[in-house]
Amino acid sequence: MSLFFKKKQVIKASNSNAQESLSSLLTELAKSSDFNQSKATNQQTKMDFSIGFFSTLVDNRILREDILPYLLEGDFSTLADINQLVPKMQCIITSDLTEMERCLLEGCVLIRFDDEEKKAALITARAEIGRNITELEIEYTVDGPKTAFVESIDQNLNLVRSRIPLKELVVEEHIIGTLTKTRIVIMYIEGMTNTEIVDTLTQRITGITFDQILDSSFIEELISDNYHSPFPQLMNTENPAKVAASLCEGKVAVLVNGSPFALLGPTNIFSFFNSFEDYLNNWYLSSFIRLLRTVGVIFSVLATPIYVAILTYHPEIIPKDLMATLISSRENVPFPPIIEAFFLELAIELLREAGARLPTKVGQTIGIVGGIVLGTAVVDAGLTSNVLLIFVSIGALAAFTTPVYKISNTIRLLRFPFLFVAHLWGLLGINLCAYFVLTHLIRLTSLDRPYLEPIYPPRLSDLKDSIIRGPLIKQTMRPGFLHSQQPLRFQPKQKKKSKDIDE
């Protein structure tokens, strides 16, 4: 339900277009087969009135039980009386045709008298159609909350507010999209979140002139600091607990009606390698898993390019014991290393894309059987070496160690430029490409905040929750790059100066 209907109120507005009448508006809407118009008579006052609504947007139960009985049997003589006649429903009275059109398309029922051409009453009866709250699918966790966002923005707001019951939690609604008129909500904690971040985000969202906003990904691209960058600059999540935790840190959340994902910002690159489940385990285990993800990402990007570079330009650095294995694995391969590496990488990507687009059970079968059959066939046919097949397979698995799906897509993309420069210039090309990526990350920002923080600019205090996850009792400060209005989370515990009586 739109925030427009938060309180019952009567609004009087002048017609925005004097040449257009209410009858012409209803005639235009009646071109749609799901728009219903009918006339009825009140049994007490014998007054005739007209009713109009979209049957696909209105809840028939509300219309039948909470609106029509009062209109047919209640005592009213003016539109103002209707406002008091249906106390359970939200009702407005207006003569603004633009307002009438908007309300009808939001699921309202229009009531008017034949002798009052310019004025009508609008009663909200929107049908809430959507799926029930389900478990996390993409960001599944073994421990912790299991509920996930759905496509209804009101249900998503409920999931977040139930976790942060504060009056300081501010919800600002905007209507974006010249055609879709999509509801977009900005959430932040007043008095904690930096006002510059809120102002920057609000300015960018209100400045969007795109015609259709069908998902939060549209917003993510349209307000990104650098839309040419392959790195995501806003975090998307389906986990309400993660949104609540980010808001408590001083970040801003964006919810889009029709999307089961929320956007969080500002963010840095290390946030994409951290899982909400890291805070539910012992900090030693969580730090080890984070380091494992980092090593996995580096291996996924560099393993195959280093293989190509060494075999093409630097065979002298291969140990003698390993050289015999490589020679025997490649003795029947007729292609240079770049061709066999590109062939395997392309095959892995095709299998992954086919498995993602096919139905779940069929996709799993295609991925497993296709990978086994194809891998065995290409090695037996002498099209590639079994050593390279091992590197490519482990690299493909390592790319999915990241908890956020969008950053794994970036890692998949980065492997190809590294692969080509390794073929052109060997290890020197890999270094040049790494410097280029590092320079890009240094220049990249998220809502005008450094993307590579806390490495650049260096902030030692933020290292406790970036590459590793320090003990919660030691994380007394909120992330420094957010410049929160309340940087202190809690007072650190005082050390004991004397022993307990039982010590």
C-alpha cells in the first residue's frame, strides 16, 4: 500500500487539466477489459452513484465485505459522508484527474455522483498478491535466520523493522520510472548514518529519468559511481538480517517493489567476500574461511594464466620433476597452451550457463554428467592436457567460494583478459594486468567512498573486520570509511583489577 494512504484524510485539489473531464478519463480506462464500471443505488437515500475499479488490482473480498455493504445500505448524501461511512478503509476525495488515475492504478475503488462531474471518492482496496516468506536460496546459511525477502516491498519493510524496532529508522519513499511508477524505499537510521551518504543516494535516485524500473539491479547500475566497471559498487542481498546489520553499521539500504533483493551502500571490495554466517561462528574459524575465500579468488583468476605464461615463455622455472609430468601430459596435444586453455575455460562457462538456465533437476544433471563426460573426452582425444584440466576445474570451483553471486561473475570475467595478456607477454603481462586492475580499484568509489578501504586509504581499525574477522568484543567502533555520526558501538569492557573470590 502506498505511503500516500498512511492516514485517513480528505484532499481537495483543482483539476490539473481543465479540458479533460472525469468521464473522459473513465472512458479511456474502460478500453481495458479488466476495468469495471457500474451504477448502483443506495437503499436508504435512493441516491445513484457510479463505481469504477480494476478487477485485477482490487481485492474482491474487501470490495464485497468492507465497501459495498456500506455504500448500498449506509446513510450518506455527499462524498464527504463516504469518508465517515467506511471507517476501516482509507479514503480520499479529490478532483485532480492525475491523482484519480494514479490511485485507480494502485488498486483503489472510485465512487462518484452523476451530478458531481469533477469530484470523486477513492477507497483503497488493493489486492496483495505475492508469495509467502521463504528460506534463503542464494545466500543460504547453516546457522542463523532463514527468512528471505520477497517481491512485496511492504513485507520486506516488515522484515527489516521487526529486527530494528527504532523510531529513528527512517523510511523515505520515491516513485521512479516514467512508465512503471515503481515504489522505491530508502532506509537509514537517523542520527547514526552520515547525512552526506543519505543526500548523495537520494539525489541520485530522484535524478533517475529511466522509463522502467523492474528490479533493484536497474537502480544499482543507474546510481553507480562508475557504470563501466565490472565490479559491483553496491551490495545486493536477500537476507533481511544482513540488511539490519548493515543499517546498524551506518549504511543505507534501498528496497524496490517487485524485487526480492535489497541494495546496501556504501560498500568496499572486502564486503563481497564476507558472509553473514561469519559472525555466527568462532572468530578463528571465520577468519580462516575468509582467508580461504581470498586465496580461492586469487587462484581462480591467476592459475590458468600462470600456466599459459610459464609454458609459453618461462619453461625454465618449472622444476625438473614436474617437467616430465607436463611433457607427458602434453605430448599428444596439437595446440599451443592458449588454445587449450581458452577451449577449457569456454567449455566450463558453457556448462555453467546451461546448468543455470535449465530447470533445477535437469541443470544439475547436465552440469555433473556434462563435466565428467566432456573432461574425460577432451583428455582422451588429446585436445588438452589433464594437468590444465585440473587447474581450470579447481579455478572454476574457487570462483564460487564468494558469498555474493555478482562478484563471482566479475571473477569469471577477469580470467579472460589475464589469460590473453599471459599469452602475449608472459608473467610480465600478468603483472601489467594486475597493476591495471589494482589502479582501477584504487580509483573506484561506492557512493563517493573508497572502494579499496581499508587497504587504500589505510585504516588499521577497519582491518579487524575485512580480510579477517576479529572478536566481536574488540569491534567497538563502526567502520571508519562510513564516517558515522555515532562511531562508537559500545563501551569497551573494563579489565578486572582484582580476582574473584573463588580464584
